[in-house]
Amino acid sequence: MKTVIVGGVAGGMSAATRLRRLDESAEIVVFERGPYVSYANCGLPYYVGGVITDRTSLLLQTPQSLAARFRLDVRTGHEVISIDPVARTVSVLDVAAGETCTESYDELILAAGAAAREAAGHPGIPTHTLRTVEDVDAIGVLVDAAVDHPTALVVGGGFIGLEAVENLVRRGIHVTLIQRSAQILTPLDPEMVAPLEAQLRSHGVDVRTSVTIDEVTAAAVQLSDGAVRRPDFIVDASGVVPSIDLARSAGLRIGPTGGIAVDAANRTSQPHIYAVGDGVEKVDALSGSEALVTMAGLANRHGRSVADVIAGRDERNTAALGTAIVQVFDTVAAKVGWSERQLVAAGRAHRVIHTHPASHATYYPGAQTMSMKLLVNPETDAILGAQIVGGEGVDKRIDVIAVAMAGGITASGLSRLELAYAPQFGSAKDPINQLGYVADNLRTGDTRTIQWHELDAVRDAGAILVDVRTPSEYASGSIPGAVNIPVDDLRDRLAELPDGPVVVHCQVGQRGHTAARILSHHDRDVVNLDGGYRTWAAGSAARPRVPAPHA
């Protein structure tokens, strides 16, 4: 049995090494267009920033090491340019020699992944993407050559763009970040992104949203908001597109998302041809429909799965949750499942929960505040998605929620999870448990909430807003027009509240819940402002604004 694999990074190399472990006699040939295989592309930005100092540590394997350990025939600098599905052959270009040969296969795996959107050539201003070792080497040369207040323009505020910004700043470069949409990191909702944007600005990054490039001259970039920048170089991180040219020319079906369509066993529409990685459609866990999810974990997992299928095992993919995480300086942002924006766009009913717990017991030194958002199906109590922003502890909490979603644990069920506890790691009521308690209160009707973006409409309809924090908290910052009655005084001051509906709020929501329960027992129509003042402030800060243009 001869298996040919196109692409020698995550999905392709996982398939090759797994297949060898399952079948010692198989002939396995891997073609990789570039000069490197099995490299840690997720670590590339951190090499640019000097966090990773040893370049060779990113190059996990070589053709020689793969041949020695796994008896793989890995050919770098070889580009597969066409497929004949009937004859079961591929045409391969030796890039250096300029010669083409034909290679037969019994089974073919396409793992070409996704490519950065074509970076536009700009006269006089070097422009690079940040996807390959070659990209990093080229950017490294520009960073080393930049002197006298070096500057860079980063296009795109997604995961890769944010990592590029952080690492360029670490090298002493002043960065302007532009984002086409109204916010950076669009997989998250606006109030969750606000702390991340504040972190960027605190490190001197000029963040400009709803902005694109209008024109590039020999030495200047004219932005759509009127600003002019003169960067030493541009990093284009505006996104990726599936690499499907080879598949399309071979007659493989391309799905509605623009990725290669495959079944649950990674089979394409042509017999004996499989596809894995970022160029392939996945199945979304919430909708059951096709989705593009470009995650290294999925690419590696599906590479392993397709090897099992070829070896004769009954292996199927699971649906994708889209779990992701990024750190920008001291702030970590993570998500799983759908955002509120996605749910609203799809017209799906949902319930929103915001909490702001500490990463571990507050009496133990070093506790850091997190902002957590949980999205819940109000009919079934199923978890639809989550977002967490903070410092320490974000990673393990998002993973717990991802496991809960995969295992069918409900939002209220989070309250019953038995999680490891010691003061330096968590609280006796872990932030995950706290989310569950709030979810259960909403499920049972013990409390009712409104969201930060609903407050204006509720007040316009006649509700009074009561701030139940302390006077000192109120004085340090408050929602305009709110009446301050501390929760501890509320029972004695009920007569001060006019008739009609009431909205209560505290700093993060917990005292507001207590206040709402007090008022409900006195037959008042009351709702709690979910997430309290902190969520309202973050959401208000995230409202679209146009930065002032300046040269």
C-alpha cells in the first residue's frame, strides 16, 4: 500500500507518522512545497519577539530525522501541481531543478492547509505575511535593520495579528494596528474585547478599528480614517483562505464555506483521496453545518484520524467547537462555541451570563480578576459558548467549559462539578461553579437579568436604576442617573424607591442579585444588570468610535 501526502506540516505529518505506527510495511511519501517540514508555526511570532531565542527549536523534524525514525520518504521543495484521480497519480514539480515527475498512489491525503491572503505589494514598503519560517526570517531581517524609532503597520486584529503586534512591541517597534471591522478579535463580543484593547493601548499600540488602507505610496500609507503612517514595514495578518486550487483542478467538491468538502472519515468526493487541515471544511458542533475552523489541534487530530481510516479502522471526526486562546502582553483571551453576535445573527434564543471572579482565593497573594461570559440555551440549559478574558487561570477554565460542552453537561450542571481546590489555584466556589450557580438561578427563575446593551431601552421604558454599591464605589464611577442605595441599607430605604420597575446593579453582579431578591420579596418588579458596573463599563468603552486622524 502506497500513500502519498501533500503537505508536511501539522495534518500531513500527523497522518504520516500515525500511519507508520499502524503499518510498518506501508510506503509513505510526503511532498512539501517549502523547505521545512513539521515546524511549530504557532511559535513563529514569538521568535520574532525574542521570546523564543533558538530558531532550531521551532524546526521539530527534518526529512532525515523522519526517515530515520519513521522510514518516511519526505521530499521538501517539491510541489504537487496536479492530480489524476482515475490513474491515481500526481504530477510533482521539483522547485529547485524545475523538473516534473509523476508519482503513483493507492491513497492520497491532501494537507496543504490554508494560505495567508495575498499580501499586496507596496512600492518602497516591504510587506510580509506571518505564516511560514521564511516569513519570520524576512521580518527578522527588517526588525534588525530598523533604527531611529522604528515603526510597523499590522493589518488585521485577529489571533495572528495580535501576536505579531505584541512581539514587534517587545522588539522596541512602535506599531499601528488597523482592523477592518468595528473591533479587534471578532470571535469575541465587544464588551469582552475592551480589556484587550486597553492592554494594547497601554503598551503604546495605536489601535484603529473600522479602518483599511486607502493608498500606499513610496514611503507612506494613507488610511481610510484620514491618518497617514510611514512604517518601515507592513505585516499583513488580514486572514487566511483555504488552499484548494489543487483539489478544485482534480474535480473534488468544494463546500459552501470555500473549503474542501469531506465526510466524517475525511474522504473527499473522489475515491481514494482524503483531505485534512485548515483547507478542509469542519462540522460546527452547534449548528451541524459546514464551517471553516483553522486550528492546529484539529489539523493534527484529523491527520491521525485519516491514518486510522486508511489502516482499516472505524474512525470518525467529532464536530468542532472552535476552542481558541491568545495572550497579548498580560491579558489572556479565550473562547469556545458561539458568540452572542453569532447567536443574534442566526436568530437563536440565548441567555447571557457575565461574572468577574478572581483566578484563585483572594486572600492568597496574586489573585487576578477574570471576566467570564457564558451563553446558554434558555429552553434546554445547554451551553452554547463561552468567552473568558483575564490573566492566570483563563486557560484551564475555558478548557473545563469545552469539555463540559463536549460531554453534554448543562450550564446549571457546572455548579455540580468537583474541581481541584487549594487557595493558590482556585476558590472553594470555583469560577466555573459560580457560572453554574448563576445559570441555575436564571433557569429556576430565582433571578432575572438584563444585559448592558439593553439598559438604555429599559430605562427609557420607565425603569429606575439603583446602584447598590457603597458610596465610595459610586463616587469613583457610576452609570449616569443611577440612584445610590447600598445593598445593606436597602431594606430600610424601600420607601425612597418610586413605584414602577427597578433595575439594580453592583460592581460585578453578586450584590445586585441579593438586592434583586430583597426587592422581589417586597413585590417589586426588579431585574439585575448582568455583570454589574464592570460589564456595563467595558461594553460602553467598546461602542464604535472613530479615532482622530493625525499624521
